[in-house]
Amino acid sequence: MRVAVIGGGIAGGGVAYELGMGAEVTLFEQETTCGYHSTGRSAALFTECYGDPVVRRFAMTSRAFLEQPPEGFSDQPLVRARPVMFIATHDQGAALERSLADYREMVPTVRAAAAGEALDLCPVLDAEVIAGGIIEPHAADLDVHALHTAFLRGTRQRGGRILTSAGVTGLTRAGNRWTVITAAGTDHFDVVVNAAGAWCDRVGALAGARPLGLVPKRRTAFTFTPPIGPGPHPWPMVIDVDEQFYFRPEGVHVLASPCDETPVEPQDIRHDEIDVARGIERVESVTTLQIRSVVRAWAGLRSFVPDHRPANGWDPELPGFYWLAGQGGFGIKTSPAMSRFAAAMILHGAPPTDLEARGITAASVGVERLSGSRELRVES
Ligand SMILES: Cc1cc2nc3c(=O)[nH]c(=O)nc-3n(C[C@H](O)[C@H](O)[C@H](O)COP(=O)(O)OP(=O)(O)OC[C@H]3O[C@@H](n4cnc5c(N)ncnc54)[C@H](O)[C@@H]3O)c2cc1C
């Protein structure tokens, strides 16, 4: 089977790697390097307490791969332990209780932390404003570069081709085959996998597919130098319980985000200084930190379909067209299980049994569930 994967981010890289076991894969990336867009701009967090239950199950089933990847996959660890601490101010008591119950339902090791413990773990928090927190002890920092590079290297080792500066500009179907037209030439495939991140609906339109209603949303991040370092006990990742900001150490700096979600068109997104200022204000409002200057700021796109689950399935109307879209703010941490799911659907026509046993079914992530919100097909 010849498979074209469109997009060289974590989604395209992961599925190309998994497909390499049973198919002849060519990955097409429009940029000069893979991972230039969302994948290269994330906060690199592994948590099992974020998103819809299906997203959380994808993360949980990715943990084993990330902690113990296959022999020879990567020469460095893909995860480094760092607990997450969700924090609440005195007027966020209800959100704290609600979140604790929600998180514990799927992750029993999650526990409440009194304000004193929260301050012990992150001494720059302001004792006057912090009411308490929730600790997820088994969260981690991800080495996104190591994971992404290993997916691409593994793809090549399995005989796959990776073409950069090869933006797909046309997709036509004749008989049982897709013709993929790119700046680098034209080729023919049995299956096309649409893993084009924020551009998935655009790539779908090239094939004549109905859009999924994908909305790319800008998210800003920045780093600054704290006046005092984290000390001998590294801080946890600190996240506002209502997702209004987060921060964590990043080397000698601190990485922070205002958790903005501004809908935009797919593009090489830049940050807006207003969002950085908002992030500074939010972090300062719960800490004793005074952020005098920013070391680096950037923005990336988190793309969502209407129900905020991933779209991982065959297009019901276009034979041989597979969607791997809508990875929102969880595309890195879920990539091992998401890729394995997509590859099993393509190679064997059914999800992996261990993922199904965890409640990740073709119906729960497939594209049919979105048919109510899918608009009329765009004629190309
Ligand atoms: C600030 C921020 C923080 C985040 N934090 C986390 C986190 O802590 N944990 C986590 O798991 N996730 C996080 N995410 C989300 C994560 O980064 C994304 O879900 C993930 O990177 C999406 O990967 P992708 O491969 O779908 O998209 P991308 O990385 O954008 O890759 C898509 C690729 O397709 C290519 N492409 C598009 N059109 C074409 C075409 N026509 N032909 C060829 N190629 C094409 C693009 O050039 C691009 O390289 C964060 C995102 C942001 C922005």
C-alpha cells in the first residue's frame, strides 16, 4: 500500500512512523523543515488532566511509549518528571472542587493541596491570594524535539521518504488512486493522510472534502528571567484552575502563557504584545514576581473541531482519504497513541484492541460524528 502523509508536524511524523511497519510512506511538508509550526511552539507538557475524556485516554495510553519507547527509538529520554499544580485564589473555590472531582475520576493519584503546601512547592506564589491547589504528581515535561526527530528518523529507517519544501497544491482521485500534486512533482497513492495541522480543512478542500469546521486558535508563550531562581527543589508546572495562565521553569528562565485562544486563519502566526502583557499581569497577580523584561515571546496555533476531540478517521465520502486533525492543545502528549490508532485503522481497518478497551473507538474519534456540523463540500 502506498500512503501519502500531508504535514510534517508531530501528527504527520508519528503516523508516518507507525505506517512504516506495513506501507510505503511518503511524507510531504510544505516548509523547508518539519516541525516549524505548532509542533515547534508548544509548552511541552504531559498531563492526564486536560481535555475531554477521550483526549485524556489518548494521553494515558501514550504514557508507556513516552516513558519506555521502543529499543533504539531515541537516544535521550522523552519525558522528565514534573508535577502539575493547579492553583486557585479565594474566589475560585468552586472551580477547585469541581476540577478535583473531575481529575480524580480518571487519575486517582491526583490530590488536593492546602495553601501552605502550594507555597512550599512554589515559593514565589503570593500567600495572600492563594487558597489552595490540586497536585497531579505524575505529570512531566516532554522533550518535543527528541520525540519528533525520533518519529522522522524511524520513518526513514523503515523505508519512508520525507520531502520538505513540498507543499501539496492538488489532490485528485481516479479509479482507486489519489494523485498528489506538489511543488516537488506529482505521485500516485492508495491512501492520503491529512495531517496538515491548522491547514487540514484547506487540504481537505483540495480533495473536495467537506470541511470539519476546524478553528485554529492563537496561543502565546513567553520566557522571562526570575529575580530568584527555582532553588534546589524545581517548581511544578503551575496552572490556574480556570486555565487563565500557566508557568514553569525552563532552564534558568520561566516559561509562561496567558492561555489566550484567539480564532485566526491558518498562517505562520506571530504573537501580539497585548497577550504577552496580559500573561505578565496574570502571573504577577498570583506571585511575588515582578517581570521586568521578556527574554523571548512567540505564538502557535491550537486547532479544534467543534467538540474539541481529535478527528482521527476515514472521510465517509472520499475513499482512501484519512483525517488526522484537531489536535488542539494536546497533540504532542497524545501523539504516540493517536498515531498508532490511525495506522491501525489504515493498515488493518480497526483500532488497536488496547485502545478500544480503554474506550477509544472509531465512533468516538471518527469523522462521522461531526457530520451535523460539516458544511457543504467545497468544489475544487
Ligand atoms: C503555545 C502552545 C502550547 C502548547 N502546549 C502543548 C502541550 O503542553 N502539550 C501538548 O501535547 N500539546 C501542546 N500544544 C499543542 C501542540 O503543539 C499541537 O497539538 C501539535 O503540535 C499539532 O501538531 P500537528 O502535526 O497537527 O500540526 P503542525 O505541527 O502545525 O504540523 C502541520 C504541518 O503541516 C504542514 N502543511 C500544511 N499544509 C500543507 C500542505 N498543503 N502541504 C504540505 N504540508 C502542509 C505545515 O507546514 C505543518 O508543518 C501547544 C500548542 C501551542 C501553540
